Amino acid sequence: MGALSSWDGDASNRSAPHFCRWNGVTCSSDQHGSHVTALRLRAFGLEGNISQSLGNLSHLQTLDLSNNNLEGEIPSSIGNLFALHFLNLSVNHLSGNVPQSIGRLSELEILNFRDNDIVGSIPSSVLNLTGLTMLSATENYMTGRIPDWLGNLTDLTDLNLAWNNFSGQIPQALGKLPNLARLTMQGNQLEGLISPTLFNISSLENLNLGYNKLSGSLPPDIGFTLPNIVAFSVCYNKFEGPVPSSLSNISVLQQLILHGNRFHGRIPPNIGVHGSLTNLELGNNQLQVVDTKDWDFLTPLVNCSHLKYLNLELNNISGILPNAVSNLSYELEALLMGGNQITGTVPSGIGRLQKLQILDLSDNLFTGAVPSSIGKLSSLDSLVLFSNKFDGEIPSSLGNLTKLTELVLHSNDLHGSMPPSLGNMTILESIDLSYNRLSGQIPQEILSMYSLTKFLNLSNNFFSGPISQQIRLLISLGTMDLSSNNLSGETPHTLGSCVTLQFLYLQGNLLQGQIPVELNALRGLEISILICALTGNPNLGSV
């Protein structure tokens, strides 16, 4: 209650300060006395219900109760605050319906109740709030159709209805909002075609319709009708057709997110010509790169000096990856090209992208060695190169990736020994090098990586020799698969220290001796899994 300490009486003289001096309270005065005109109690740690008596503050113009722990329903008496211009109830635990009485707030300009537990539909009385500039209901549990009459609130600049359960079509009437700058409706159950009028709101700066069931195609002239769009997203819908080349006309476009649809054809070659793109997400579509010329879209992307995220995964992209990929922005944090048919070698210049955090080239047809220059990507968190045709040895330089948490190189043709330098990855959570031709002993540096928590999979290789007793240090590991190798010697009794182990696979090796009784300490390891884990070792004692 420290934030409201000024609201308490003084125990020594039993007097209380004048309410106009209380924290968060603003007053105005006239010949009739002082009146509360603003309550700004954001993040005051408030709990409980909002009192019905709040409706008695008839001069209140600003009410901000956001970022607290308030619960219960919005009181109907809030409709008595006829002077209210600004109402922010966001980021609480309010529930129930928005009261119809809210439509009596004829002076209201800002109505924000996002991130609560509100249910029901948008009350029809909101139609009366003709001066409304912002309506934000994001992250609630609201249902029903988005009402046509929202198109009559022509002062609206922000309409945010994302992450609810609204259904039906997007009303054509929204195209009548001449001042709309931000329209976010992602994460609902909206479906059907989008009216062309929506793409004619030239004032729009942010349009997000992702994660719905919308269909149809984007207008060919969208780049001319929405010239002020900074962020455009229709990800995870059912759109099809080509990506309009007119998008390259939008000089201010920073985020273009079309991931998870059925777009097909070529990627427009001038898509980044203005150099303003920060996010280009075209993954999980049916886009094509057939010949060298189809890679031309990479050339203008090189001039996008603030590009952070490039996603082209799960398309029909083939051919050799151009060296231009190495000249992308130094600000690039994610490069995702997995699930295509890209061939050739990975350009060694990729090591220049030193802010890269995610590199996913998996499930392609890459050949040659894994570039040692990847070891220069000092910010890398995830390296995913599985299901290609990489050969040669694993570069010891990968041990320089001290921020890596995920290393996935399975299903390639890598050979040679496993570099002990990988043990330098002190926050690595998972390693999967299975289905390669790696050989030699498993370095004890790997079997003592206490950071491994998810899985260690070295199966289906040619590792040999004993399993190090250092394996006892894998105390947080959930899954260990060393099966189908040539490991020999006794099963280390120190496995009993791996107390979080749930899945253990050692079958298909040359282990011998007795099964350590210490394995009984692995309470999370089912006996059926243990039996499976130790089969196929002909000289191993019975379970």
C-alpha cells in the first residue's frame, strides 16, 4: 500500500490530507469547491473489485487503473462519468461483459480494456461514442461478430481487437474509417474474403490480420492503395495467389509478414528496394525459386541495413544459395531457409552476420563442409542444419559459440571425431548429431556438460570405446540416446547420478558386464525403457 500511503489518515492527529493531494489524484476548483478530474493509478498494486461508488466522480475526465490486479466486473456505474475522455482498464483480471452503460460516455476518446478476462460481444451502445479515437479490446475472451456500425466511428485511429474469439467476416464498413492508422485483428476466428474497401484505407500504418481463417488473394495494387503501411501481416491464414509486386512501392514498409499461407509464384525482385525492411517473413507458402534470376530478390535486401528477420522456410526454393546472403544486414538476427531444395555449399561469408541468433538451413540439399566461419557467429543461439548432405568434419570453431543452446546436425554425412571444443558451449541445452558417420571416442567434455537439459542424441554413428564416468555430470538431462554405435566396456555406474533422466537408449552397442544397480536411482526412467535401452549388447548382463 506504499503507493496509496498518502490516502491514509495521520494516526497522531487523526487528520487526513486533502484528497487533492493524494498520490494519483488531480483536481480542479471552481466556486463550488474542488473536484477530482483525474485518477492516474497505473501500477499502484490495486487489488479487489472496482467500486460502484466510482460513478459518483461526475467531473472525472481521466481514469487510468491499468497494470493492477483488479478483478470482478466493470461496474455499470462507470456510465455515470459523463465528463470522461480517457478510460484505461488494461492489464488486470477484470471479467464479465462490458456494461451497456459505457455508451453514455459521450465525451470518451480512449477506451482501453485489453489484457483482461472480458467475455461477450462489443456492446451496441459503443455506437454512441462518436468521438472515440481508440478502442482496444486485445487479449480477452470476447465473442460474436465484429459489428458493422464500427464503421460509423469515423474518428477512430486505433482499432485493436486481436487475440479474442471473434468470428465471421471482417465488416466491409470498416473501409469507411478515413483516419484509421492501426487495425489489429490477429488471433481470432475470422473467415472469408476481405472487402477491397479495407485495402483502400490510405491512412493505415499497421494492419495485422494474422492467425485467422481468411482467404482470397491480395489486391495487385495494394502497394499503391496502402502507401503508408509500416507493418503488414496476414500470417497463418488461407491466402493464395502471388505476392503483389506493387508492395515494393511502399517506401516506409518495415514488416512484411505473409508466413503460413498458400502464396505461390516468384518472390518480387524489388521487394526491399527502399531499404526500409526489418522483417520479411514469407515462410510456409508455395513460393518458387527455379533459376538463378529468381534469386534476384536478395540483391535489394542487401540494402536493407536494419533487416533483422528473414524467413523463407518451407517453400519450393531450389538452386544454389547466392553469395549475396553473406552481404545481408549486420543487424540480421534470424535467417530461416529450412524445408526447401537449396543446393550447393553454404557461403563461407555467412560468418559476417555476427548478430545472427538463429540459423536454420535444415532439410535442404546442401553439400560440402559446414563452414568453419559459422564459429564467428558469437551471438548464435540456435544452429539447425539437419537433413542435408553436409560432409567432412564438424568444425572445431563451433566451440566458440558460447551462447548456443541448440545444436542440431543430424541426418548428414559428417565424419571424423567429435570436437572436444564443443564442451565450451556452457549453456547448450540440446545436441543432436545422430545419423552421421562420426567416430572415435565420445569426448568426456561432452559427457560432462551440466547445461544439457533436453536431449543428447549421438545415435547411429560409429562412436567407439568406453562411456566416460564423467557422464555423472549430466544431472539435468531428460533424454540420452547413444544407441547404434560401437561403444564398449561397462555401462558406467555413474549414470545413477543423472536423476532427471526419463529416456535412455544404449542398445545396439558392444557394452558388457553387469547392469549397474545404481540405475535403480533413476526414478523417472520406466523399466520398459530401461530394458529397451540395454538390448542389443550381447555381452551385457541381464536386467
